Amino acid sequence: MTTSSVVQETVATTVDHQGSGPGSTEPGKTATPAKGDKPARRRKTNFGMFLWVSPFLVLAFLFSYFPLYGWIYSLYDYKPALGLSGSEFVGFQWFRLLVSSPAQVEQIGKVLTNTFAISFLGIATSVLPLIFAVFLNEVRVKWFRNMVQTLTTLPNFISWVLVYMIAFSLFSSTGLVNDVLMDAGLITTPMKFLDSDQHVWLTMTAWSIWKGLGWGAIIYLAAIAGVDPSLYESAKMDGAGRFQTMWYVTIPQLMPTYLVLLLLSVANLLNNGMEQYFVFQNAFNKEHIQVLDLYVYNIGLTGNSMSMATAIGMLKSLISVVLLFTVNAIAKRVRGQSLV
């Protein structure tokens, strides 16, 4: 038997064995996977992805949904010494008190005024991180750009307690600013920057900008990095300068990101937080600095009315959810896609 005959016989035997197995096909036809392989593989992949996501779902449940059980305190006249079981069940008494007491309604009106005023100032200045990111991206000296970005991002990681310590060292009656102004003969008595109820909203907004400007610009810098370079090349070929390129290319490419963040800010009008206002509050500015979150804290812990604080917190959460879905509907109508 010749060598070519042996090779042909071996190949024929191999083909016969392969053709006898499952999923085999006739010569000239493409082999197809066995029936049921794709759904099984898809189920396995989905289950694996679910295992990756499950730790985050557990954390979201523990920190976002499980605490909602505390809403039950709004239905009791809760006394910490007696516990929930020993406290009197009063139903919706605290909710009725919110609208039946003129003094309470007036106080909540002032608190909501402070909350909305500071929130709208924050929304009005939300364009500053975008502008900062655009100009920072135009800096050609890499080490200087990195230094500026680092220095402007660091305040985000400083707690509000330390921020107030810095503010007290600079702007208190015996602080550095007053000392310099008095030594220069510009003033004769120390200026009360912190112990004053004037321009409180603007002052709080300024501190928020200083703390979050660099951090807020990071997402815009990331968006700029994803802009198609051919857009810049086309603009330069058309004779556009640096400012024209920024105005006609960079900023339009950042607007979708800015609009999403803007809509989320509108949905969080009532969520100012309380740390900043808690450390800056004093007897002089309390009337203008007390936002809703700080008001809930003051009532619950210093006013000894945890049930009332829980009721106000519930209403705040429900209003925030309504705002979120309203903004989501607006985003769906304007942008063609929803946020949530």
C-alpha cells in the first residue's frame, strides 16, 4: 500500500468518526450547536453577572431600604427611655401638627426658604466646574495642569469640621484677615464674617464651590477625554482658534453630561446635607442657615422630638421621590431617554 493510500484511508476514517457524533453535519454544511446550548450558556452568564452585582444589592438594601423601617417612629410618641413598645401610639398626630400649628408652619416655611435658596444658588453655580474643566484642559504645561487639578480636588477630601477650623482661623474676629486689615488701617473694629446673619446663603455657596470645584470638574475632564479628536482637527482646518474650538466643539460635547447632572441636582433640591450648616451655625445666623436636614437634626436630637423629626424626614423623602420622577419625565421628553 502506498503512502498516499494510507493518508486517504486515515482521513476517511476520521471523517466517519466525526460525522457519527452529535451535532454532525453532512459535507458542505455548517455545523450547528446542539439545541439548548445557547439558552443554557445565557443563563449561566446572567447568573454569574448577578453574583457580581449581589454584594452591591445587599449594601443598597442595608443602607437605603432597611432604615425605612424607622418611619414607624412617626406613628408613636416615642420616648427613648421607654422604647418603641412602651411608647404611646398616636397615629398621624405629628403629621397633623405640621399643618395645624401656625408657629410650626411658619418655622417650616423659613426652613424651606433657606433650603430652596441655597439649592438654587448651587444649581446656578453648577456651571463653574464645567468652565473650570474646559479651561484646565487647555493648559499645555502638563505638570502645572496636574498640580492645579490636585490642589483643587484636595478640599473635597477635607471634612467640614476642618473647613470650619480653616474659616475660623482666617475670618473670625481674631483671625488672620481681620488682623491684616487692622494692621493696614483699613478697619478699626474687627469685621464679623462668621458671627453675622448677612449674606449667609452666599457665604455657604462660596464654601461649597471652594470645596467641590475640582472634584466636580473630574467628570467633565473625563468627558473631554472621550471627545472625538477628528472634531478638533476639523475645527482647526476650518481656521478655528482655541477659544472658538472651546465654544463650538468642547462645550457642546459636554452639554449632555451637564444636563444630566443638572436634572439630578433639581431632583435633589431638598437634599442639602447638614454637615456644612451644622458646623457653621451659631446664634447669629441660625435663622438663615437652618436647612431642612439640619432642622430635622435639631428637632430630633436637641428638641427631644424624634417622632416629629421622623415625620418631617418622611415628607422630605416623599417630595424628593416626586421631584425625581418629575425630572425623569422631563428628561425623557427633552432628551428622548430617561434617567432612571
